[in-house]
Amino acid sequence: MSFAWSDKQRRLGSVLKNFTMIFWDYEDNFEFQKMFSTGSMTFDYQTDIWYIEYMDQWLTTDESVVINLWDLETEVFIGL
């Protein structure tokens, strides 16, 4: 669906229609893949993703245009 790049984390993030978020790190030549499901935390799949540098935070939105914050280390929905 959508992807974003983080210069600070040197990471590529993507959201998919199957209620998942996937991240690849530059440090290992994009071989590492961190994937987790968002289906139990949101009502709809996420349509867009961004990395906000000054907040050091990944954000997504769904079709209801709600902004969602995520903690990638614990794979937890933070909300907004």
C-alpha cells in the first residue's frame, strides 16, 4: 500500500492490506525484516506510513483518516 524511509533510523517501512507493517534496515543491506500485525490494534488496514524525524516516530493512517503512532521495539499501537 505505502512505504516511507527514515534517514535517522536508516530504515524502510511499509504498510500492507493484510493488516501488517514491515520494516527493513539499511545496516544489513535490507535483509532484516521486522513484521507485525496491526489487525488486533486497529479497525482498518493502514493506508499510509510516514516517519517524523523530529519526533523519532512512525505514524500511519487508515481510511478513517485517524493518525496512529507505533512503537516498533515493542510492536505496540500507541495511538494519538
